[in-house]
Amino acid sequence: MKKITDNTFWGKLTLILNVLLLVFFILSMIFLMRFDKTNKAVVYERAAYDKTYENFIMAQHPLKQDSAEVAYYQYKLDTLKQKTAATRDEKKTLADAIEVTKNTLSEKQKTMDTHLEELAKNEAQYAPAKAHWDEINAANDKTKSSFIVICTITLLVFLAKIFVFAHYNYKNSKNLHAIADWMKVGMPSWLAYVSWIIPLYNLFKPLSFFKEIWEETDYVLEDKGVVTYTSEQKDNMVDNSGLHMAIWWILLLCSTWLMSFILYKTFFTVGPLFLKASHGFIAIIAIIILLLCIVEEAYLILSYNKKNKMLVDNADKF
């Protein structure tokens, strides 16, 4: 009698992780919509804030020159006042120079006062704009952090689910290798893990691996007489497993692509994700696709668990 293991636990654990995945994915969509709302506020108000900030900075620029000129003419005036003239002509020239410098200093001081008034007005406009800008950015950072935390948990649950499902297929493949000699020339059991890792290869290989396990299990059960069919039953039998696997795999690829698309648009493109589209609609579509994928996967796992149970219960026939 060949050693056959009961692997239904790993199938059930996959189903539990799928439920957790759905819960955290729904939460991530909710937090994404909150983040997108605050992100929209940042994007929409950036131009107005930048304009106010630019005006405030531009209002400061003339003051540097004003201050330098006032200081220069004040120093010049102080220097002229310290000079002494020996003759009447020198006194007149010095007095004229002092008068011109005073007038120039007065003009420069008036110009600086005007620029200070303009700066005060711009500062009065900039201060509340800056406070509001800091407020919406703080809110945006908070919602973004919350989304990243939930998104990270969702990703970890997804990776854990993939690993457990791969282990489930690995254990089932080991069963077939133990009871069917021809499986030794087929796909090795460790491919259950590797098929999910290699880029492009993982677009089809996990499906074909699971499909081979399913078909070979059906063949073994029938070949050993565990499951018997009459000729009439065979003629009327309709096997929809291939259709369910195809639907499951397409939904899985779509949900994975959609999650990747949302993350890319959220963090690697300019502006919020849903400037033109309804974020609620996209989130609902993503949740529905993932839900249908999980339902199909649950059907496949529960169906195969029955096959695995038949193998275990009839281990003496192998």
C-alpha cells in the first residue's frame, strides 16, 4: 500500500486565507478612496498655493536691494556729516552733497517702506494659505499611511495564500507520484512553488500544473476502480472542470492586474488615481472580480478535496 496523505487541511487553509484576502482587499479599497479624496484636494489646490507662495517670495526679493541701498546711503550720509570744510566753497559743496544724499536716502527709505507694505499684504495672504496647505497635506499623509498599512497586510495575505495553495498542489502532486509510476516522467512536484515565481511562466504554469493534478487524479480513481461509470453515464457525463479552471484563472489574472494597476496609478503617476473616473465604481469592480475568483477557487478546492479523500479512503488499492 502506497503512502497517501490527506491534504484537505491545506485546501481549507487556502479558503480561509481567501476570505481574509477579500476582507483586507475591501478595507484597502475603502482606505484607497479616503486617500484619493485627500490626494485630490492636494492636486487641485497645489496651483493656487504655488501662486501664493511665488508672490510671497517675489515680494521679498526687492527688500534685499532696498536694505543694501538704505544702508549704503545712510553710511554715506554719516560719513559726509563727519567731514569738515575749510573754505566757503568746500562748505557749500559738502552741504549740497549732504542734501542730495539725504533726499536719496529718503527716497530709498520710502521705496523700502512701500515694498514692506506689499510684503505684509502678501504675507497676510500667504499665512492662511500655508496653514491650509499644511493641513490638507497632513491629512493626505495620514490617509496615505493608513492605506499603505492595509495594502501591505493585503499583499502579505495574498502571498501567504499563494504559498499555501502551492503547498496544497505540491502535496497532491506527491500523492500522485507515489501511486502512479507514469507521473515520475511528468512535472516534478517542486514545480508547484516555482511556477508562481518565474515571470511570464507564472501566467499559465500554475494553471496547467493544477489541471494536470486534477486530470491525473480522475484517471487514477477510475483506473483503480474507486470511481466507476457505466457506458451510459460516460456518454452523458459533462466535465465542466476545465471551464471552471479557465474562469478561475482569468479572474485571478484580472484581479492581480487590477490591483497592480491601482497601486501603480496611486504611487507612480502624477495626481490622484481617479481624477476622471469614479473611484467607487472601479473599487466595486475590483472587489467583484476578486470575489468571483475566490468563489471559483473555493469550488475547485472543495471538489478536489473530495478526490483527495477518496484516495486516502482507498489507499489499500494502490
